[in-house]
Amino acid sequence: MQLCSFSETYHMFDVTPVENLFIQEFMLKAPGDFVKVYIYGLKQCYHSGQSENTIESFSRALSLENKVVENAFSYWERQGVLRVNRDANQRLSIEYLNIKDMLYNCHHEPDANLYHYKDFNQNLQAIFGKRLLTPQEYLKVYDWIEILLLPAEVVLMMVQFYISKKDSRLSINYLDKVAESWAKDGIDSLHKAEEYISRYESCYTETVAVLKYLGIHRSPSRAELDLYKKWSELWGFELNGILEACRETTKIQSPNMGYLDKILESLFNLGLSSQPEIKKYLSTRENMNDKIKEILFHLGYKDTAPTPEHQALYLKWVNTWEMDHEVVIMACRQSVLKKQRSNLNQVDRILSKWKEQGLIKTKDIKDHLKRKKMVLDEIRAVFERAGDSREITPSDQKLFAKWTEEWNLPYEIVLLAAEYSTMAENKPAFINKVLNNWYSSGINSVQAAKAEHERRKLGGRDGSSSTASIKKQVDFNKFEQHTYTDEDLEHLFEDMENA
């Protein structure tokens, strides 16, 4: 039994001394979880009675995986601040070293830590062949295993693949960036590594093809490979589409991937990715820009150069929505008639509403306007029959739509009701009252409507005994029909999309 010892709760209120040398020389560049492992282990050294005696209990206390804790101890061993020992049963014991002694008395031997990865080292060196790796390069590779948590076999596969694409002179710093990328992308198994390499092989071959098209005869850099991956995986371009876009790079003296990236970004923003789409766009771009200038002119913009945003909108209208150019011009006129700030976004809203109504061709629009004008002429004829020659209002149009569409009353009956309302003060309301009575009674012919009117007049129930008699019979089947020019229809653009 120990003669002197701390109380069981002493450690909770004590302090754990951490050397400033550790903070300055080691902690600042170490991963955060590894620092947690070192400091918590240091506390255990000062209060052994409270020690976590297994990796499992140690890991639970820190909410870390066992592998992370083991890698942390291996990392600090390579830094020379502790020693990892294993007994015959492979149980770990960690021996913390005095940092001042290690630094100033040169007790740290980096090469000794290389032995821990003896088999791995041999396989790694075999990949590099005659180029001998230095201890510092080995230590950098160990970080991929211990800090990035890449399995040793995945590291070997990664190195083997990139060495085969370049040569053994490939720097460890380059591979360090690759390892960080693999760890970030979750490539942490042989299966995932094989899948990535398969995709990369295709990407590599196709990037080489693009470089050759640009007149560059060398292996692609990592930055160039990343560009191609963005074009193909993020933006959805296929190789033949990218090669079609390469034609645009002839406008500069020294074509390069950066310039091509700007071209593809512009095409992507226009919604173009396939080779036929790109070819069609590039061949017709000048003509399209002339049409966009015409649109801008109708909106009141003179000498305005089309922008990629303008092109994207125009391509949506004429390619995606399959609208006639003349329909776009009509929408511009309507935008101006609405007396709002006219711009392409306003035109886009108008065209969107027209598309919902199926109005995408010039003939569709003109037929729609002709139908609307004919309806207006019919409404005007109704109110003129009632002795009302004022301008037709939206309320009048809604009433007429209710009579002819909702109630499905024949136009002849509407005209007859108008004749019976000549003496009424509020003619639309009186017509509506008469038609409502006929609709409620199931009357849908002129003969039945006249008979009902006579019956009511004789009965005196509707107060219409003072209504003037009909001065002439109307041949409703011979109501005059008109043909209209584009100019006749022009004034109907206002609020057409709401008709």
C-alpha cells in the first residue's frame, strides 16, 4: 500500500503542466485530435490512479475512434515526444519523454520510427524504383495514414497510379495534395480507389485529347485535370462538345485551358452542353445577336450590345419554348404598352404567360387577338342594341363571358335581352337580371324568351310595361363578321396574357 497518495477527487482540481516547448514546437502544426490525445495522456501520467488503462477506455473518454488514438500516439512517437511500447500480447503502453532532454541532448532519432512501417516502406520504395526516398519523405507519407486516415494499401495504390502516369520523379508534395483530395472525397478503401482510378483514366485520356486540340503536346497538370472534371462531371459537357467549343479558342494567339474554361462557362450559363447545340449556337450566334438587338430596339434600347444573359433568355424562348421571333417582338410591344419599365425580364414574364396558354407561334397570337376582337365587337353590338355606346370595360367582358360561356346562352338571346333593356338606367345590370331569369327558367331560344317576356309584361310583375316595343326584327344569323389587319389588332395587346 502506498504511504502517500492524492485523494480520489484531487485530480479534478489539480493542474497538468504542459511545456511551452511542446506548445511552440509541436502543438501548432499538429492535428487537433492528436493534441487532445497527447494532453489527456499527459494528465494520466500525473494522476496514474485515474488512468484509462486500455485504448478502448481512453478512446471513449475522448469520444474518438480507437484507430485515431493509435495514430495519434504513432504521430507523437515520430515527433520524438513519447515512445510506444507493446508487450507480448500487443497491448500498448505509452512512455512520455522529456521534451527538453529530447531536443537539447539529441535523444530523438527519427530513423528509429521508420521501423514501425517496415513492410510498408519496402513496398513504397519498390514503387519509386531507383529513386531513394528520404526519411523526411517517409514521415510525410505516414501523415496520410495517421492524420488523413487513408489505409496503407490505398496509399500504395494511389502512389502506384500517379507514378505510372508521370514518373518516379513525382514529388511527395504533389502526392500530398492528392492524398488530401482522396481523404476529402472519402476514397478510403481499395474498392473506392479502383472506381476513382477508372474514372480518372477516362478523364486523363480526354484531357490529353483537349490539350492536343489546343496544340499542347504534354501530360496534363493536376489543375488541368480538375478543370476537365468540372466540365464533364459538374457542368455535364461531353468530350465532343468540349472539342466543338475549342474552335472558339482560335481567337487568341496561344489557346489554353483557362480561356476554354471561360468559353464553356458561357455555354453552360446558356444551357448548352451537347455538341449539336454548341455547333448550332456558334454558327448562328451573329444572326441571333442581330435579332436580340432588334428586340432591345423595340424596348427603347439603342446601340446596346447583347450580353450572355440576353442570349440565354432568347435561346430559352426560341429553342426551348419554340416561339417565333415575331412572337417575341409582339411581347415587346405589349411590354411597352403596359407603360412599365420595359426590359427583357418583363418580356420573359409576358412570354411565360403566353406559353401557358399555348400561344407560341405568330398564327396562334393573331388568331387569339382576332377572337378577342370579335368578342369585343359582339359585346359592343349588345350594348349598342341597348342604346349604350360607351367604351367596353373589363367588367362588361366578364359579364358577357358569364352569359355566353358560364350560362351557355345563345348570342341571339343576349341581343334580345339588350333590346328589352333600352329604357333601363343601369343597362348591364338589367340585361344580367333578364338573362338570369331566363337561365334559371331553362330558356335558351329566342322564341321561348319572347314568350316569357310577353307573359311577364302582361302579368306586370317585372315593372317593364314602359319598355319600348321592338322596332325591328333582327336576323341574328347575319350578324356582320369582319376581317382585321395587324394594325386593327394592335390595340388589343394590352393585358392580352390575362384574357
